[in-house]
Amino acid sequence: MEETLLPRKCSEYNGLVSENGAFLEQLKQVSFMAAPMVAVTLAQFLLQFVSLMMAGHLGGALSLSGVALGTSFANVTGFSVILGISGALETLCGQTFGAEQFHKFGNYAFSAIICLTLVCVPISILYVFMDQILVLFGQDPAISLVAGKYCTWLIFALFGNAVLEALLCYFQTQSLIFPMVLSSTIALVLHIPICWALVFKSRLEENGAALAIGISSWLNVILLVIYMKYSPSCEKTAIVFSMDALLHIKEFFWLAIPSALMVCLEWWSFELLVLLSGLLPNPALETSVLAICLNVVELHYNIPYGIGAAASTRVSNELGAGRPQVARVAVRVVIVIAMIEAIVFCSAIFCCRHVLGYAFSKDKEVVDYVADITPLLCLFVVVDCVVAILSGIARGSGWQKIGAFINLGAYNGVGIPVSVLLAFVFHLRGKGLWIGILTGATIQTIVLGFITALTNWEKQAYLARERIFEGAFQDHNRLV
């Protein structure tokens, strides 16, 4: 059985290619893919950032606060779920493409679009009642009203993002990066005048900022669909309506649910930090500093996430193709790249720690507090960078279930309790919150790193091809 699933030419290839030669080859492939993937993730991030900036210039603190609160809760309850669910495609499509089972590739992508669209329905209902939910959580009624309306107008963007995330995975797992960079760049460039017109020239104001995100997301979708329809590169893998795709829905959800938990458990922990910072003495200062740190982390995260996406594609493609030794080399390459990037970025922000706060505030107390907490921020960035890479490897290998359990224990079992203990019992305030979440991220990194280091990649390739060719979708606890 194993001989049929791991082709002989694979072992011959692995024996002929030297370790250094394989490393350099993978370094070239990962680099050519990672850099544009960073641009794609950054463009997606900037859509919401631009809308928030436009709303902030309406002239009132109420608009900015409402949009910021609405964006935060929309991300927690909706966009993070969509992103997590779509991660299942990185396993299914990535390994299927490596195995050259192109008919299954399109079916997986189509089943993902159906599933993601269905998931948006209950989330949309939640958005409609968001203002009442926020009031129940103790938020200011006036701000909650603005946030609730903003979330309602975001429903259009939610459905667009659901289709978009599936398409991005579709192109990513084929290493077709150029169309994603092109469509994302066009959407972002057009988003700026569209958002400006809807916010300042119509009567929609902050609601126009939400609508602009929806228009830009669907524009991105349309551009990618046009490319898929007319490009020869997508001829074999084109997404078409098929009853076979409906048969893959159960298989997709088997990976999608733990994939969503893997993303959301981590994302929700950071949002909980914001709520906890509001309970500290001098909450205005603590919340402001925490918001600055989280913005730095979130902006930087687009870089390791892009590298992690490249790692996911390389690993899944090689496992599907039955080349476990190449997958192992690709893992080493992305970890080296991630460590170099993290060291460079942390060195930069550490050297600029005394002026970093001025990019967000003129308050001397805020600036000094940011400088004081920057060493912890640098440590967190290093750990977070490695986590992003290891998470990409986990998605490419199909370890979402394992990743979900790790994140549950690392953040909910350790990180958040330690944050509460240090911040409120030992009175370390904001530093205590950061030390706690850093502890959780460190545990996540150690466990994921330990699993990756001890992985039997030959077994991973065998299981990947067994799943593809025999449809034996096994319990993923077997994967390590």
C-alpha cells in the first residue's frame, strides 16, 4: 500500500538532491511566494484601516469610537470565523494540487464557498442585533448604536469576504500569487476614493465606510473570478457547479471547524485583553497603550502570516505529491526566514521605542509607557512570528484539530488566567496583561515546535495521499 502512495521517483529525487541544494531551491520558491503574499494580506488589512481613518475624520469622537468598536466585534464574531474556516482549504486544496487530482481541487473550493456563505447567515443575524448585544456587555449606548449600524452595513462585506477567502486559498494553493496581488492592489487603490465618496459626499457617513469595504471585497472577487475563467493556468482546476462538490461538504467541515477554533481562540484572547485593560486603574491610559501595542502587532503580523501562507502551500503541495523530504526542507526554510524577519523588525522598534508612541499620541505619559513596555512587545513579536509560521505548517499538514487543542490550553488555560493574576492581583497592570498573553503564545510555540520537530514526514505524505486517493479522511490525531 505505502509503495503505491509514495512514488518511487520521490525517493530517488530525495536521494539525488543534496541537502544544501534542496534548501536553496526551497528558499527561492518560498521567497518568491512569501513576499507577494505579504502584500496580499496587507492589502486586506488596509481596507478596514482606511475605513476607520475616514470615519475618524468625520469630526466627532462618537463616530470613531463606534466604528472602532463595531470593527472589533465584527472581527471577533464574523471575519475571524471566516478566515479560520477557509484555512481548511489550505490542507485539502494544497495536498490535492500536489497530487495533481485537479477534479477534486475545484470541488473542494466550490464546497468551501457554499459552506462559508451558509455560515454568514447566522453571523448576519448577530450583526443586526449587535447594538443590543454591546449594551448587554456594558458598552455605552450611544457608541453601541453607531457600532450596531456599522455592523449591519458590514453584512454585505461579510458575504463578499466569505467568497474572497475561498478564492484566495484557491489561488494560493496553486502558487498563483500574481492575480491575488493584482486584484488586491486594484481593490485597495479604488477603495480609497470609494470610501471617501461614501463617507463624505453621501449621507451615509460612517455607514458608508462599511459599505465601501463590501464594494471593495466584491470587486476583488469579481477580478479573481474573471482571471480564473479566462486564464489557462486555471483551466484544469476551475471552480464549476457540481453535485460532487456537495459530497465534499462533510469532509470540508471536518477540518473547517477545528481550523476556525484554531484561529478564533487566539484572536479572541487579544480582544479579551482590550476588555480587561478597561478594568484597570487609569483605564484611559492602559487601553490607549494596549491599543497601540496591538496595532503594531497586528500590522506586523501581516508579514509572518504571508510567510506562513507560503509555508502552508509548500508543505501541503509536497505532501500531496509524495515528497516528504522536500516538505521537511521547506519547513526549515520558512522558520529561518521568520526568525531573520522577526529579529530585524524587533531591532527597529526597540531602537525607536522612545518615539514609537508619538506615531499614535502626543501624550507624554502614553509615549513613556509605550517605551517602557516595548521590550515585552519585542519578545512577543518574535514569538508571534514563529507561531504564524508553525500555524501555516499545521494548516498545510492538516493539524487543525491539534492546533485548536493547543490554542485552547495555551491561551484560555494559561495565558488569560496569568494575565488576570499579574494585572489585578500582583498589580502589574498593562505589563501583567502582556506577560500573560506572552506566556500563552510561548507555550503555543513550544508545543507546536515540538510537534513539528518530531514529525514523521514520510507518514504525513502517506496519510495525505491516502486521504486524496482513497477518500479515507482519518482522525487527525494520527498525524503526529
